Amino acid sequence: MSELSPVVKLAMELIERPSITPEDAGCQQLMAERLAPYGFTIESMFFEDTLNLWARKGSGRPLFCFAGHTDVVPPGPESQWHTPPFTPTVLDGTLFGRGAADMKGSLAAMIVATERFLSRKPQLTGDIAFLITSDEEGPFINGTKRVIETLEARDEKIRWCIVGEPSSTKQVGDVIKNGRRGSLSGSLTVKGVQGHVAYPHLADNPVHKAAAALTELAAQHWDNGNAFFPATSFQISNLHAGTGATNVIPGEMTVAFNFRFSTEVTADALKQRVYAILDKHALNYQLDWILNGEPFLTAEGTLVQSAVNAVQQVQGFAPRLETTGGTSDGRFIAPTGAQVIELGPCNATIHKVNECVSVADLDLLALMYESILEQTLT
């Protein structure tokens, strides 16, 4: 592997550790061993089933933080992989392996960028930290959320944070995520009375009763979005009723739905509007909610400008600022007052069989991270 760059070599070392959520499989230890010689204080935070790493150099402010996750999703059918998912392989300038793009490649770029930066600039105007979890692809209960709660209790405040999620589309750096929509899930149970289809007057069909309410929810205009966010969307993701028999009226129906919402509305406001529609249709129901994350936005500021500058320096083009896509752990960091962006490799193969990333892109990403450190901490 002598011809491969330090970034690619480290990415391969991380990929060969099968860290399927919530396992870390030694990834954080490897990262800690790279950071400790540069003066980082290493702190492992273990909550329930999840290992987290908080590595910090310095004890002052402002604090710059790299955030990410070592856990990966299961590889799927290994017979469909060109090469074994946890045997990192470089073919024709492309690194294959589970986690190559999401997000062990980013972690390697962060570490190498930090090493290079500190070797050149031992005197800083602030601190550097790494917040790494093994619970991002899973329940996201005992990972970044718990670490942030611990840091807040200690008054350790992050000013700038780069999350290494794969934000790019066609070229590395073409998209920077400067925010994310909120995610609110609902589990609705509409109750009726089971009975024989030949005697509907002796039953109460919850599907019939709920149909109009669901149609109204699906057609509802929730907001207009804004310059950074599209309009809030409501989507039914699962619906179930019945026993499987064609001659039985179901006794209840369950509906799973999700809102992806902008900063133009709150989770509580969405809940109240849903309750109002369900009550208007006189349904007998139970509704449970899970707030997966509030929307966040870093519209402007030092971090956004530094990241835009870094992409222009390295790639020669201006990136787009977007808030599209799913949720990320940035939703736990931004509410503390931190400026948060996501900048990482191309996302075309994430969670897929034969996940891969361009080795050249990883080196470019490390240069971008190093430039951002230069702009914010010197």
C-alpha cells in the first residue's frame, strides 16, 4: 500500500473493522492512538450499548469540532459484493468497502488533516475536538445526543462543527449541507369494531372512518418553506388493517407517517394540526409521537464562509448550500448554539452493495478540512 496516500491507508484500516451498529470494533481506539501524540486528551464515553469518543486538544474557546460516526449499516448479501465488504480494496482509483463513503473515509480525512495542520501550526487561537459515536446508523439514543448532554452539563461549548456525512453529489465539495429538516414521526391507531362483512351494521370499520382524515392530512398545505428549506412534507409510510381474511371487517387500523419539516413550523404546531383534523372526523384513536430531530440551519457565519472558501481553493468552484436529505447528528449539536455544516464525499453508493469512494476525493476532502482549520484557528 506504499503508493496510497495516508488518508486512504487510514480509511482502509477503519473499513476492515466490521463496526456494524452499535459496534465500534476498535475504530475509535485507532483514531485515539493517532490523536494522542498531538496533545489530545482522550475520553471514552460509554452509554448502555454505545461507545463514544471525545478527544480534545486544549481547554479554552473557541472550540472547533469534527463530528462523525464509526458505525456502519449491515453489508447486505455479501455474494453481491465485488470484493468482501470488510476487506477494503482499491480498484482503478476507487476504494470499495462498507463505510468507505459513510463515513470512514471522512474520518480518515479529518484525522490526517488535523495531523498535518498541527504539524504546521502548533500555536492555535482555539481548540480542536473530535466527537465520534458508534450509534448514528441505529437508534441514535446513546450516541452524540448523550455526549452533547454531558458536554453541556460541563459547559463545554462547540462554536464550529463539521459533520463528515457524505454531502456531495457529483464532485466532492459540490454540496455543503448547512442545515437539515426536522423529522417528526407518528404512529396512529384508529379503533373500530371487528365483525363479519355481511353484517356491517354490527361492526365499525376503522378504514372507512379514517379514509377522509388521511386524505385531508395528505392534501394539507403545512407551510411554504423558505430560502433554505422546501415546504414541509407529510408522508404515510405504512398502513395496516385486517386479519388477512376477506370476510372480516378489521377492528383497528394502524398508520405510520412522518413529517420532514422546515424552520417555518414547530413540531408542536404540526401535532396540534394533526389532532384537529383527526378530531374533526370524530375518530376513536391513539396517536404516539417520536421527534427524531428539530430542523437546524447555519445560514451564514465563519464556518460556512470558511467551508465555501476551502472548496473554491481546492476544487476551483463554489459549492451549493443545501438542506436536503435525511437527518444527521448535527441535529443534536446545533441546538447548543454551534455553527454546524456537513461536508463529506459523494453519496451515490452509501448504504448500497459495493459502497465505494474515489481515493482522489478523500485526499481532496482532507485538503478542504485542513483549509477550514487554517481559516478558523489561526
